[in-house]
Amino acid sequence: MSAAVVPKLGPVPRGTYLRDCWYVAGWASDLGSAPQQRVFLEDPVALFRDEAGTAHAVSGRCPHRFAPLGQGKVVEGALMCPYHGLRFDGSGACVHNPHPGGQLPENRLQVYPLAETHALLWIWMGDPDKADPALIPDFSWLSDPRWEAVRGTALAEGHYELYSDNILDLSHANFVHPALVAAAFTEGERRFWQDGETVHAEYIRLDDYLSEGIGGMLGRTGQKQDFYGWVRWHAPAVLYFDFRAGPPGTPREACTLLPSLHAFTPETPDTTHYFWATARDFALGDADFTAGMRAALEFAFEQEDMPLIRDSHRLMRGADFWDLRPLVLNGDGGGVRARRMLQRLIERQRQQPAAG
């Protein structure tokens, strides 16, 4: 039998990403003694903790025979390849060779700066010398004991900018999430603006009824409320949603707050890591309340948003967003600003000289 002819394939086309920025790599508590294999911005990445509990991110492809390092295990604080047993430490150096001679190869794994803050792991996929933890957006409420958060993680089909669009244009909620939002997002006041490299979207609806779901959560079913929604976008795709409601005339800062995180980290041009959380400062320790809140939000994000965005992405058939000449409605002010800002940041990155 003749050997099969294997065609030589060209390089796989890569997407274009902003690399000199912080992306969410996962929930800190989800990374335990077992390492994790992930793909961020089309790069294989292995996440693991050493003996001291410090989290590290290194290339997820072993330089020997290209095995997924994140599928191995941690031995004496080093990440062991599941294929031939080479071990690598957090600096990317090979520290153990179990084979005859035991010579340590000079090859080093690529190391990605990783910061553990606000209950999250944040990864920097670009020039490590520019990885300033002070640039991480403030989500300190996620680790503040005064707040109790429900959270989720999903691998979503669809380009990550479509998911940012979804949060910046909250008018979709009236049609996609009828149990969570009433008329506030389509009939209320809207405002969109930029502050440096940050984009904001604001929705205000005074003296109206909340949805059945939110009204029930707050114990205000059938009671008119003043509603305030404010979304803040941080490049490339980390968003904060400030949801507030209170009896008519209540000062905005005194209204009940439900803060939310929506972080979208591209896996590939077609898939996105989605990390979400919503917190409250009432009914703390109430397990039934927490379970109901989690179920409602998980259903909204993963069973209502994600399938619709998935199908929209498929219908785009790989075309560029702007090449499809999308209609622009008056609710698109946030999404359009974010897309244009991201384009400018990526273009600025292209024009910078390569590191090293």
C-alpha cells in the first residue's frame, strides 16, 4: 500500500488583535493545583500555579513535540509535559529532563505577564515590558465581602466585538430578555460619549415599571422606579455595567446598585471566552436568592444572547463588519465608538517598532 500524500498547507490566517492590553484569562479560584490549557488570541497558553500558589502563564505548546502543556500536571512547582515529561518553571525555563543524560535544553517557553486581582486572572498578550498592572480596570467589588456575586464562564461562538456591541447597545434587551428588562432601554433617554480611550453608554428611564424579573429580584414588582444604566467599555473588550433603580426621586447614588462585569477575550476570530458576573449588597448569604439570580442571568447571557450572536456571526460568513455596510441606529453610539477606538489602537500598535 502506497503512503498517503499529505498536502503541504500554508500558514493559518490570523486575526488582528490589540495585544498591549489586559485580557481576562479566567477566575482566579478556578485555577487550582491542576493546570489549564487555553487559547487566547489564537495563541496556545498554559496556566498553572507553582508551589507558592503564584499563577503563571506560559506558551501552551511544548517545544519538543508540540504537546499541550496545560494538559500535563504540576510537579515540584514546575509544569510537566504530558507527552515526554519535560518540566518548565514559571520563567519558561526547562528545569527537568527525565531522559538519559538529563541535559536541559536551552529552549524557553514564551511567558505572558499574568496578574491576579479583583478575583480574576488578567493576561497580557503583547510586549511584557509594557504590562503595567495599574492599567487593569477597577473591578474591586468582585472581591469585596460587602458584595455577593454570581458569575459564569462560557466559550461562545462569534467574534468578540459582536459581544461588546451587545452590551453597549442595551436596547436589544427589550426583545431578547423580556423577563429582565422593561421598556427602559428603548423608551428612555440615551447618551453615548468617549473619555480618552474609554467609551460610555448611558440609559435613563424615570418613573416607570421595571421588568417582572428585576422588579421581583428587588422586591418592587408593580412599583414605579427611576432606572439608570451605565456601561463603560475598556479596550479591547472588558465592560462594566452599572445598573441602578430606586423609588422615583431617589438620588442616583442612593439607588440600589447591581454592578456587572462582561469580559470578552478572543480565542479565535470565530470564538470568544466570555466571563460575566453580577453582584448585590443585599440578601447576603441567602443561598436560594443566589441560585435564582444565577439561573436567571445564566439563562439570559448563555441561552438568549449567545445563540443570537452566534447565528449573526455565522450569517456574516467571515466578512468584515464594515464591509457589510451595517445600518446604524441611534442606539449604536456606544458600539460604533468602541469599534472605531479599537481600530485606532490597533493601528497605533502596528506603527510601533517591534520589541527586541
